[in-house]
Amino acid sequence: VLVAMGSVVPQYLAWVRYCSGASEARAWCGRTVPSIYSFVQEHYWGVGFLRYWTPGNIPLFALAAPVLGLLIVSGLDVLKRPSGLGRSPTAEKGGTTGKRQSQSQSQATATGGAMTATGTREIVVLSLAASQVLLAVLAITTYHVQIITRIASGYAVWYWWVADCLLNPQKAALGRKVVTFFVMYGAIQGALFASFLPPA
């Protein structure tokens, strides 16, 4: 509720100031869901479906391409096999803590608990992977695409995917290449951002 209030309250205050009783209400006031944020994004920043697809923005798409590729590839891979992520290597080795129970109680608890934990984990992982892919698609089609280089840092699935690559002998080389590339990528972006250049 508190998180939702952080969005609703500013919208309400803007509506009271610019729409309620105003002599000339702004265009966004008459929308089904009036949102000053959406209006500013669209009217002043040019955000909208395919509105960013212009020749002048090709360099920004190129800048965002590595992150977009990683988000989409890792997200789709995890959607295909959600049980492969979201677990720790120590859990796979069978490490246990706490007091021992009787064998029958231990087996019943382990079976029921494992099924519940696995099911819950897979739902969470699937949800995170789906939202990550959706974010990438929206960045390509609707947003200022370069912001994906910052927003992506808040999504966990691609971190898990890279970690899974590093732990998998067959994919370890790929994982190391991805890590090396993104360390350099981050350093270059930091310098660009500090100079008020894209992706700023």
C-alpha cells in the first residue's frame, strides 16, 4: 500500500492542481486514467510505441544492444528451465544444518518441504524472467532505449544466469567472457555518464 501511495499521491496532487477547477485543463486530464507522468513522457520526451525508432537514435540502440541481448537470452533460457536457477551450490551438495530428526519424520518433511520450496521458487523465477524479457521488449519498442543499461542492474535473473554459466563447465568460458565484457562495458559507461553523454 505504501509503495502504491508513492505513485498515487503525486498523481492526485497534480490532478488537483492542473485539472480540478483549472480554467484550461491540460489534455491529460480527460483521459480514462489521468497521469501527468505519462503525459510528460509522451509530450515532452517523445516516449511512445516506435517513436524512438529514428535514424538519429541508431547509436543509442547499438549502445543498449549488449544489455538487451543479455536480458532476452537469459530471460528466455530461464523461462525454458526455471528449476535450473535460484538455488545455491551448497544446497545441491546436500549440506544440512540443525538437529537430526527420526528417519520417517525427516523423509516426510524433506519431501513435502522440497516440493513446496521448489514450486514456489520456480514461480518466483518464472515471474522474474518474464518481467525481465518484457522490460527488454518495451525498451526496444517504447522507452528511450539507452536507459536499459541502468534499469537492467535491478533485475536478478541475468545475474543468476551468468553465475550458472560460470558454475557449468560447458558454459564457463561463455560466463567468463560475459563478465569480462560487462566489466569493461560498465567502466566505459561510467566515463560516458560522468561526461553527460549517452547513456546519461
